[in-house]
Amino acid sequence: MLGEEPLWCPFGVEQYNIRLTQGTPPNRLEAHMSQTRDHWSSNTGLVLAATGSAIGLGNLWKFPYITWVNDGGAFVLVYLICIAAVGLPIMMAELLIGRRSQKSAVGALKDAAGPAWGLIGGWGVTAGFILLSYYTVIAGWSLFYFAKTVSWTFGSFPEGMVAGDLFNDQVSSAPLQLGLSLAFSAATIGVVYFGVSKGIERVARVFLPILFGILILMLISALGMSGSGEALTFIFRPNFTELEPSSVLEAVGHSFFTLSLGMGAMITYGSYISRKQSVVKASGAIVALDTIIALFATIIMFSVIFSVTGMQQQVDAGEVGAVGMLFVALPELFYTQVPFGVVLGPLFYVLVALAALTSTISLLEVVTSYLIDERGLGRHKATIVSGVAIFVFTIFAALSFTGTPFFSTLEVFQGKAGWFSTADHFVSNWMLPIGGLGITIAVGWFMTRKASESELVDGTEPKWFNYGVWRFFVRFIAPAAVLAIILFVILGRDFS
Ligand code: PHE
């Protein structure tokens, strides 16, 4: 019993005793499962995989756009504060319950806060399912633009092409949309099929450095453009008179999306951390990298916008929306404005595709690991079952803009046509905030202090970390901020 050496225990006597005092004695089966569970091979592996999940369309597509709409400067500053005050503490909370339980979202929340909290885990798994169903469609567009830009680089850029028409033609072609989504889903399933260290981590180790490299090249090129000074001023000079209260909430909401929080992705990735790896250090690195990449992407895009006459007005007039910046304005500009654009164009869409793939694999892993841990399926079967089930909904999302009856006309939320917009509305406004609120309450209020402290303060933590400060943010600041989002959504604000 307590103090006595267990016959066999994968996490050391000390942890064994902590578990005993908290009433979760690890039996041999549990111990065995923990031992055989696939793990990240090192801290770098974890950081790269989790950063890969965090960096995605949220950084390259959504963040630049909401920064533009919210007039830059002050919004960016508020966003940085939200990332530090809400995102970072919740990142640690998610990773820590994953590492502690060595179980994915449902099991981890049950272990941390009690059986009823498994529902929040289930909510997260559902969010992952729905989010992946339409995220794949946008990811598929990057494949289309990659193919297009390659053909322009090696052939020639079609003079007089109307970029908006090209975009509309591709989203309204049902066979093309289905083909692109199928290709992207297959790639996602292919990676998750091989598991954590041989699939997800391997891909992250190769792709993330490529992604960083491409982004740095693009940044250098963008900073050489005439509009870069204006872009930097727009992004970094705060003007608080322009800031509206709902922008603050938009920043909180986006910090969830961009850091892959509120739906169990980081809990799941946390469950593959071994005891030697620090949750605090990893969280700091993931959050910092994600933020830097979002800022780089914004600098790149705004430098282009400010360098091209008339572009700013087009964006302001709404002719170039969130999707438009990435898929309408940029492709053409690479061939008309950007230095070395013929090379950077295709590279940029490789970047978008890689960033999206490292995010889609984390979404699929949430659902797959649920089937493995809670439903007893083997990895291969679980991957195929979840991947195919999600793809059925991807078909709905892919056909949302094709004019196909039902698929394009289905309307659940007012004015949101098709599964694509409906799902995006539901996930951004309801699923991630409610999931995030549940996770902070579970970890801040229902998990014992001793339990969370023993995970964060275990000798692996860096010097700057203060447990009391973290606990305060998880118990009070983060839930209050998320609750405010939910209230605004109830009052009719749309954050999707
Ligand atoms: N963080 C990803 C992005 O910025 C999106 C995502 C959300 C991925 C939740 C996984 C889980 O695009």
C-alpha cells in the first residue's frame, strides 16, 4: 500500500503514491497500458507536433484577416495579452491532464475532475469531428492553388485572368471539391494510421522546419516591398480609439482556435508526453511559436496589400474577404508584384498545405484516440473508422458552394448556407468556447491542487514559472473571459 514499492509501476514510486492518495490506484492493466502507449520520442518531438497542430489556417488565413478588420495595432496587442492570459494557462491545463492520465480527452477529464467531466471530453471529440469535416475543404483549396501556381511558374501567368472568377470556379465545381477533399483526407488518415511517434511526430519533424524556412523566405521578400513600413505600423502601432469591446472577445475566441484549445487536441497530445518532459516548457514554446508565425504571416500579407495600389480599398470594401486574402488576392500578386513571386507562389501554397495537414492530423487524432482508449479499437481500425465517418461530413462541406440542391441550400443558422458555414458557425461560437470553459473549470476547480501542482512543479519546470499565478489565471481569468464570449454569442454576436 502507501509507501510500499509497487510490483511494477511505469511512473515511479512517488507518482504511484500520489495516485494512491488520490484514490486512483493504477492496477496492472492500467500500468501496462501506460507502458505500451506510444509516446513522443523527445521534448522537441512533442513541441513540433503540438506546434504543428497549433499553426494552421488560423494563423495564415484567419488571424491576418481579423487583424485587418479590427484595425491592427490595438487588436494585435489585445490578442497578445489574451494569448498570455488565457491561451498559455489553458495550454498547460490541457497538456497536464493528458500527461497525468495518459488518456485522451474523455478519460483525462474523467480522471482529473470526476466521471461527469467525461461529457466535456465527449463534447471536445465531437468538436474535433465537426471541425475536421470542413477544415479539410479549405485545406484542399491549398492543393488546387499549389497546382495552379506551379503551372503558372512553369508555363505563364494568364494575362487578364480575374482572380475572383478562378476561385469561384474552383469552389463551385463539385468533382474538383470532392477530389481535393478526398486527397487531403487520405493524407491525414495516412499519417494518423502510423501512430504517434512513427506517423504524427515524423511528419512534424520534417514538415515544420520546411514550413519555417518558407515563411522566413517570404518574410524577407515581403520586407523588401514598398508597403512593408506601412504594414508594420498598421500591425504594431496601437490605436485604442479603434478598439471595440467585441474585438477583445474576438481575440479571446481566436486564441482558442489558433492554439487548438477547447476541444481536447492538446489533452490528447499531452497524453503522449512521458514523465521526463516538461509541460510548462513545452507550452511556452508552442504558444510562442504559434504567435510568431501568425505575426509573420500578417506582416507578409499586409506588406503585399500596402504595396499594391487600390488593394487596401478592395480589402476594406469587402471585395477581398478572409478567404479572399489567401486564395484570391495573393495568387495573382505573386505573379505581378512580389519579388521572386514565381518561386514563392508555389512555395506559399506548399506552406499552407503543410500547416493545414499538421492541424488536420491532430484533429483526427482526437477522434481516433477516443476510439482507441474508450472503445477499445486498435489504431488502424480506429483511424479508418473515424477518418471515413468524418469524410462523409466533408462531402457535405465540399459541396456547400457548388450549388448542389440540399448540400448548398441547407440552412441551420440564419444566412449560413451549407454544412461548411453551419459547422464553422457552431464550432467557433459554441463548441470551442463551451469546451474551453469546461476544461478550465474542471482543471481549476475540480482537480485537486495537489494533483495539478505535482504535474507542473516536478523539477522539469523553468524558473519563470509560478504555480500560484497559473492557478489564479485558470480559476478566474480564463473562465471569465470565455464566459464573456458565450454571453456575447447568446446576445447574437457571431465570431465565426
Ligand atoms: N489551430 C489550428 C489553426 O490555427 C486549428 C485547430 C483547432 C486544429 C483545434 C486542431 C484543433 O488552424
